[in-house]
Amino acid sequence: MKRWYGKLLGFIAGWLLMRHPAGGLIGLLIGHAFDADWLFPRRASPYRVLGIGEDASEAEIDQAYRRLMAQHHPDRLSGAAPEVRAQAEKKAQEINSAYDRIRSLRGRG
């Protein structure tokens, strides 16, 4: 469900602080940016990072983790450009983090 309260609170706060309808419009725009996660983006779901559903079994989780790590492990790109290797390291770190979060959420870690 999309958030909506940022727009409402932004509109009210902007109107009251500036004491003018234009303040309400500015507050509404700031509230929309908050609701759309432009200001503070949320972390991606660990299940989405691994490309599985929340109802996935332990075997499916392990299989998705191994498949993604085989694709994005930095050691596979030892002769690649530094930029490509840095992207692979970042993606591998994201995959490891997601796998660890799932394991801790399921109480298996």
C-alpha cells in the first residue's frame, strides 16, 4: 500500500508555517517526495534481492544464493576493469547481506 500521510502532513505544515496557500503547495510537494521515497529510500527486501518469494523453502533460498554468488563473485572477474570489479563486489556484498538477513529472520543463523 502506498503511503499518503506525508502529503497531508506536508500540506498542513506548509500552510501553517508560511501562512499562505503557496506554503501548502510546497509542503504537499515535500510530502509527496517523502511518500515516494525520494528523500529516504527504503532498503530492498532481502527476498527481492535474491529473486525469491517470502514463502520460499530453505533449499530454494540456498539455491538462489549460490546461483547469484556464482554470477557476481568478484574473484570470477579478476582480469576485468576496476569499475566492473567494484560493481561485482558491491552486488556480492548486497547478496551476502540479503542472505544473512533472511537467515536471521528465519532463526537459522
